[in-house]
Amino acid sequence: MGPGGPANLSQRDTGDKLGLDKDTARVELDALNARLAMLQSRLYAERRRSVLLVLQGLDSSGKDGTIKRVLTGVNPMGCHVTSFRAPTETELDHDYLWRIHEAMPARGQIGCFNRSHYEDLVTTVVLGLIGDAERKHRYEQVRHFERTLHDEGTTIVKVFLNLGKDEQRERLQARLDDPEKRWKFNRGDLETRKRWGEYMHLYDQAISHTSTDWAPWYVVPADHKWVSAVAVATLLVDALETMDPQIPPPADDLDGLEVV
């Protein structure tokens, strides 16, 4: 989708393989991981700018797995992942963007948000914590907030993992049936699933109103985890290649120096 255009989530094929098969995707992801590691190393050395990857999606859309697959091989010193859950009492004592700003990546870093401030444009509405007027006002606030981050040197890549309802049912059932994964199951996921249409409508609205030239949204089909991993890795590598981080020049007095 282009910045400012409608998301049209319900009209998108969540099972789209983007012309890939599993074997091809594995090879492409390995190459992307290597390229990402090199670019991240340069970004870390340059220490002038940063990158923020925002991952949003409904329950079981594959956010955790995508992070694991995409960031494999990246130096932990130059990467930080933040998972946003229900706000704490301290966080509730501040504005909704306070905890987001605090978690932003420092210069030279790649930051990854597992969920983000977009929960405060969607989930808060479903729970009845804010109304439509406040929701629309927050669209404007978020656009300005992200513009400030961009102007200060942070490249923002926002990804919505677009999962099909049938695929979600299979993944949730798989969690219940597997003793090793049952700990991940939350009864609240079933309540969220009951309001699937409401969540998807609100995400459609939030994405449509906050996809900008400085912080575009990308809707990625998420029924196949190997497809979404390649797509997200490609977006992240493309963003870094556009930035073209440069290794700083060495000190002038190193020529002829020998280590003894």
C-alpha cells in the first residue's frame, strides 16, 4: 500500500506466497540474514542514525517467530527487542507514548517492537478505554510523533502481519494440543478472536491513517511463516541499504603502527 492509501485488509490474500516456495525462501532468508548482519555492523559503527522495526498483528500472527528468523545473526550489541504488554501502573501515570519513546533505539541500533503504540489506537478502543474522537486524535498525534523520530534520524519500518482467521484457529488449537506450547495459550485470545471483525476494522483504519512517507506501513501475508520472514527481512534490508550507513574513517596516525 502507498502512504495515505487504504489498507483494505479484508481484501488481501493472507495465504499469498509472494512467488516463493519453502526451499527458495530458506535460501533467500539466509542471504538476507547475512546482508542484514553486515549492514547492522556498519550502522553500529557509524552511530549517527537508527532503525525501528514495528511488528503488529493479531494473536498468533507470528511476531515472535518472525523476530527470531529475521534477526538471526545480528550482533546483540547493536539490536534491542521490546515486547509491549499491558501497561504498568507507572506507565499509566504517563501519556501513552511515554513508554514508547523510552524504548526507542539509540543511534547505531536496530530496535524492534513486538506490539507497539498501535495497541493504544486499537485495543484501547475495543476495551472501551477511549472513544472514536480520541482514537482519531491519536492518529494525528502518532503521525507527528513518528515524524519527529524520522527527523531525528530514525528510519521506521512498520509491518502488519496479516493472518487469516482460519489459520489463526489452527495455530491456537496447535498451542492447546502441544504440551510444549500450551504455556503460550491465553484464554484472552479466545475473547479477542470473538471480536475479530472489530479488531480488523480498527487496524484497517489505524494503518490507513498513519501510513506516511516518513513512516510507511507494509501489510505482509502471514499464513505461511516462511513467507512473512522473507518479506520482513527484505523490508529491513531495503531500509538499511537506502540509508547506506558508512564505517567511520580510522584515525590519521595509524599508518606504520605495529602491535608488539
